Amino acid sequence: MTTYTFADLPYAYDALEPVIDATTMQIHHGRHHKAYYDNFLAAIKDNPLNGQPLETIFAHISKESAALRNNAGGYYNHNHYWNVMRPNGSNAPSGALLDAINSTFGSVDACKAAFKDAGIKQFGSGWAWLIVGKDGKLAITSTPNQDNPLMDTAAVQGTPILGCDVWEHAYYLHYQNKRPDYLDAWWQIVNWDYVAELYAKATA
């Protein structure tokens, strides 16, 4: 049985400044993420999938309610988002992840550009993702609302290794409507070491 918990951030609310301000982090984590978690628990309570890993739930999400889909996604996606960031980031990808990025996209800069493009072109609220596809190769995609590439409803399916929240509540206080500026600055706080761990697990 999987126990669903709501964790504290792995760093202080102001730790990601000036890229993401403390007030945004407090509201985003303490209100938005907490609401997804609480609503997920309510939606899963009497469901036979209760206690299953989120990955298992997502594999069958097309058969479930909109409430479960939205809130399970919001719960998982934010857990991922907090962990792929850290104060001062980690300068650049390395090792097997770097090799895969260079092989797939040509360079880290090209990968970042494609990721930014996916984030900008995601209409309305949603997420930009770097994933390991079912073929074991890297790909960049985006999903609307709180969907993610683990869901059987996703147009491009795979295992997320780097996801960026492009809902306005993730950046609006500091960047207003300038999503491209947020996406540019965000690379300063990406935790590439953690992304590399996720890549290793996804390709093991």
C-alpha cells in the first residue's frame, strides 16, 4: 500500500529567490498544492485504486473521474516540480544524461530552447516536460491543466524527468504575464543532479 503524504518543501520558501519569490512559493505550495492533495484524498477515498502508486493510477486515468484526474495530477506534478529545483541549481547536466541530451537535441542549449518553446506554446494552464519515452529516448512535450505524460490520456507518453509548471500562479507575482522570462530564469534553479537520478531510473 502506498501512503499519500504532503511533504514540506526541501528548502525554505525564500530559497529560490530571485528566480521565484517567497510569497509565490508560500501560496503555491501551501494553498494550491495542498488543495490538490486534499482533493485527491477525497477523490480516491472509496476508489479501488486507493493505496496504489500514482503511476498505476495514471495508467488507468482515462476510466476515472475528472476530479481524480485533475487532483492526482496536481498532487504528483507539484511533488515533481519542487524536487527538480534547488537553491542555485546545479550548473549543467552531466554524464549519461548529458550524452542523451546531446544525442537527441544536439546541445543543452537546443534542449532548453525546445523546452521553452513547449512551455510557451502550451495554451492556457499546463506543464512543459522532458521525458524518457517508451522507446527509451528523450523527448519534450507539454500537457494541459494538471495532466502529465504518465497518464494514458497523454498525447505523448513517457516518464517525466524534468517538469516546469506554466500555470500563471507559478510565476505571475514576479513575472506578470511574461511566461518566456520565467522559463528563461528557471534554468538557474534546475536541480540537474536530481534530473540525472530520474533519468537513470527511467532507463535502467
